[in-house]
Amino acid sequence: MNAPTNGSQPKQGESTSYIVKDSGVRCFAPPCPTYNAFPADKPDAEPIPVHELELSSVAEGSDEKMESLIRKTLDGTGLKVQGTLETRPNAGPAGAATVLRASKVEN
């Protein structure tokens, strides 16, 4: 599945603010759309399925910080980040993965 590129959603590779929430989806053949990303300026828009949430640049090398950020995706408000969507082809048996690379955590 490729990252959406239609006019109503952010373009792949374009830095945008997203609210990221756990999708509740769990599967056995990766990649799995574990997260939903909503453009922060359009929180009622159709969610963008995200297979991987890359937080290493904002977690400051701390496993504890990484876990704290992931936990925020589980609450009702989600985790607000600035980042870019990328497609990683052949990410697993289920095909390509949409990766959200966070560059900044927002309040």
C-alpha cells in the first residue's frame, strides 16, 4: 500500500503535522497497518494507514522515551508529530509499508 498522494491528504515526502493513533490492527504477515495518521489540520479526514512509526530521531536514543511516545498513540488524543510519509517497497510478505518518520513531537 502506498502513502496517499491525492489532493486532500499530504503528499509523500512532504513534512506535515499528524496525529497518530493506534489502529487496533494486529496481523501475522508484516507489514501491518498498526497506526492511523490524521493530518493535524484535518483531524476528521480519512485516516492514513501507517505500518511503521519511526521515532528514533525524537526519542533521543532512550528506550524509555520511545515507549512513552508509543503509549501516547493508545490514548484517545494520540501522539502529535511533525514528519514525513515514505513508502518502503517489499517490507514483508504483505507488500509495501507506509512509514511515518517523525522529526518533531508537538504539543
